[in-house]
Amino acid sequence: MTRPNDPEAGVSTRRMTVAQALMMFLANQWTVDGDVRERTIAGTFGIFGHGNVAGVGQALLQLHTEQPGLMPYHQARNEQAMVHQAVGYARMRRRRATFAATASVGPGAANMLTGAAMATANRLPVLLLPSDTFATRVADPVLQQLEHPHDPGMQVTDAFRPVSRFFDRVQRPEQLFSIALAAMRVLTDPAETGAVTIALPEDVQAEALDVPVEFLQPREWHVRRPVPEPGELARALEVIRAAERPFIVAGGGVLYSGAEDALRSVVQATGIPVGATQAGVGSLPWDHAQYAGAVGATGTTAANALAAEADVVIGIGTRYSDFTTASRSAFQRAGVRFVNMNVASFDAYKHGSQLPVVSDARRGIEALEAGLTGWHVTADYARRIAVEKSEWDAVVDRALAPTGGELLGQPEIIGAVHSVSDPTDVLVQAAGSLPGDLHKLWRVRDPLGYHVEYAFSTMGYEIAGGLGVRRADPDRDVLVLVGDGSYLMLHTELVTAVAEGLKIIVVLIQNHGYASIGHLSETVGSERFGTKYRAQDPETLDFVDERFVPVDLAANARSYGVDVIEVHPGPDAVRDLRAAVRRAKQSVTTTLIHVDADPLRYGPDGGGWWDVPVAAASTLTSTREARADYERLRTAQRPLLG
């Protein structure tokens, strides 16, 4: 009901609950990025329980009944997975759009914490609406409420504070207006975005208030694309022009700002080589002359060799994680300078750089190209780049080729899947040993074709994230590669795929344990302890190597209503895997391909290092030997003060 409130001022209001007003508000928010205008909140994921069923749940039902399609609702089978879907969607939409996710009081809300941390670590927007206990405390304590004698006001939702870019709690209905607007500002700000959390007490959700109609009208949020400050740009250009061995590190910011064409233009004009972070893969196609491949701990020999020799490192849209810098061992040249271009000053000043450029990636790259007109790397350096790239390409050719062995190695599996994929297919991955191999080996042909969540490396992200990708672009095939360890963490969203007819292709690699941590365990002298899926001996409490756990993950997936293809071990396994992927691509429904693998067959070494401290004292010979190697390797670490 709309009614006049102040006739002289022309203000009208609607009597609504807080939840109804919030849902209507969210349905009318729009992101504008240049010529692109799209809904900021594409829909709402929700699992209902006490706390949100009578508030947000009722509001979504009412909207669906009165204005179908205005705020689409989607089910999920796990609250964490709701957030993963939203993040997958947001990345594919280049951070212009995302989803909201609502959960009930207590465990429902707490289940979203991992997703919140993942979104914030990745600088990807997601709106979280966890329910809270009574603001009035009229019923206290309620079911699933935490009780802290020293602080009765502290609840589960307070745990979202450190993992959110924005957090607030609607303790009174009148607070909704300022909180909702502040939340939207952070969601659409490329320098600040991440998990945005609005805690909603269960009684406040259902309270009514007079809502100004203006609050419910369509509102546009224009994405800021700041250009470099002239002084910062001039200092950066002076250093780059004087460089003998410049090297670009392309991060996720290149893709989020749509800067891949600008990057291609500037490197073609200057000859500067490019190494990509996990989030930056796709900034250039794999066969571009200036693309040296992945850089850092999971990098290629080409990119890491060029990085080690670089006298000027130009970071564009990267947060410089330890994997990118190989734990500060990647850049070895004495006196190396860092030009850090990032829309967030926090990242632009990383590692003590004296050459920060606070700028949108695309605007900054365009400014660099204009300032480098007529400048090019030397002929000797250009030849060096070409040789390194050619040698690494040959390494990849060998790694991806079938070996004819009884059990496939992971590189063979990657090669088989890639060989029958289309250029616009989207690879989705997150955790285990796959990110390292994919970073080096997957030959990306499309800017959005590589989707590896590696800021938080969240086990269980893959299937849910793949659904988010599919929602964002239903015209692409989504190839989800997942190990058995990560699959067991969170596979229930296969039910969502079946229920909503969302087609994804899941390649489940059966390692019978944690392949990645098993390998890491060996390198730190822990002998793969606790990383194998084996039956436990009741007397020794050891997990016996010969006693595999009789788990049938193919049957598990089949029980969800998914089409399942099993690729059996043997000399024809590569052929059968290729045929399975082709069949899955022709299908209109979700398919899971189960393939056994040898977790001890590793991808090629790219020369990177990752700092994982080894026990400094031990009675185990393996640990003492690993500590000696660690002490030797960490001598390569540098302060990286540019």
C-alpha cells in the first residue's frame, strides 16, 4: 500500500516489512560500467530455517507472487555452496553482478563463513544476509543462539566481521536505508569489493515500517575507472623506458576491468613479456608471442626465468600473493624496481614499491602505451623471450601427451580434456594439485576460459562455482576438474544442477587421497602422513596402504540423478576420456566423468618455490633432510623493496 506522508514535500511511502523492503530495494539496483548496464543482484540463493523463513523467505514469496522474475530465487543444498555460486557468477560477470545469499540463525549463517572469506580474499562481490537472534531479546536465549556471559550481544554473525569487506546489523527497522545503501557502495566499488554482510535479526526482518518509495526506485551504481595520477605515471614511464629486462605480471584486475585488448596492444607495441597469476590467466592467449605463461611458485620455466632477470617488474591488477612472488624468491636481480598498477592503493603499495600507480587496469595500460610510443625492448631480449617460450611449449607438449600407462597421470588427463575442449569452454578449479598443473599446462584461448579460485584455494568450490559460471554464461560449456578430496568436501550441488537443468561437465579424478598435500607432505619430511584414503588398522592405528576404502564416487554422483561415465584404467584410458568429454559436451544435462589417476605422476617443474616452514628439530630422518633443503632454498628470498 502506498500512502502520502508529507503532501507538501511530495513524499509517499509503502507499508512493508524490513525484509520486503530490502528485497524490493535489491531488485532495483543496477551496475553501469561504460556501455554495460546490468542487475547488480541477479537473484537470491536461500536455505530457510527459523530466522529467515518468516522474514526474507516470506518477502521472496511475495515478490515472486506479485512480480515474477523481479528477484529470482534459487535453492541450494549447502549454505557455503550458495556463496560459491555467487562468486563464480561474479567473476564471470567481471564483478559487475552477483547474487545475494540468505541463511537461517546459527549453523546456517555460520556455514557461509568460508564463502565470505573466499570472496573477500578474491576481491569478488557477494551479498550475504545471515539471520540473527532477536534484537529485542524477548525470547532469550533462543534455539541456536550463542551465549557469552561477558558479552550477551555477541552472536554467530559477529564472526563475519573479519572476513567481510563490509559488515552491519539492522537492529532497528529505520537503519535499513543507510545500511543497504552503504552495502551497495562496497559491492560496486572495484577497490573495496568482497563479501558484504548485512546481519538481520529474525524479529526485525518481520517488523513493518513506512518505506519511502524513492528508496525502492531503480538506482544506478557507476563503476569507477580511475586514470593514473600524472606524477605517478611519469615516474613509472621513466623507469620502464630505462629498463633492459622489463617484465609484466598480469593479475585478475586485467580481466575484471576488461583490459585484455589493451594489454595485447601494449605488449605487441613494446615487446614486453607477460607472466600471469592464477587470476590473470586469460589476459593473453597461450600462443601470443609475449606470453611466457604462469609466473611464480606454480609458474613456467619461461616466465620464472624472465622474472628472475627482470630489472623492472610491472604488476598490473595483482595482489602479489606468495604464489605469485614464489614466496619472494621469483625476482632475483639486484636493484629490481616494481611498478605496481592497481585500482586499490593497498595493493599498489605492496612490497614497499616506490612506484605505485593507483589506477584502473585498462585506463592505466592505455596510459602506459601512450607514454611508451616508439619504445621497444632490445633485439637480444626479444630473442631471449622467444627461446624461453619455445622451450616451455615443447615441455608442455610432452607433458600433455598420452603415455599408454595403466593409470593416467594428471598432466595426461589435462591434455585429454583440453584436446577435445572448445576455445570458449570455461575450466573451473580451486584446490589440490590441479591448480599447480593447470596454471602451467592449460592453454587458455579465451579471456574468461580459465576460472581457478586460488586466493583462498577453497576445497569444495569447484562444482558450486561451476554452477555460478553456467548461470553467468549459459552459452559456454563449463568443465569442472576436481579431485576426490575436494569432491568429498562439497558435492551436493550436483542436485541443484539436476533440479534446475544447469549443465556442467565434471571430471572427477580419483586419487584415493589428498594428492597435493601428499606431495607437499613428502617435501617437508612428513611422509604423506594422514593424506591417503585407506582403511585404518585397529591395532596400530595406521592407515594401511594396501587397504583402499571401498567408496564408489561414481555411484554417489549417479544417485543424485547425474549422468555418469566411468573411464577405466588401461592403455586406452586417454582415448576413452576424450570420448567421454565429447559425449558430455553433446549432452544437454550434467555429466560426471570418473577417471582413476596415479597421484605420484607429477607435472613438469617450472622452477618456482613456495615457502612452507619445515620442523626445525625432529627425530625423523626425513624431516631433518627436508629441513636442510628448506634452509638452502630460502636463501633465495628477497625483501622485494622496489
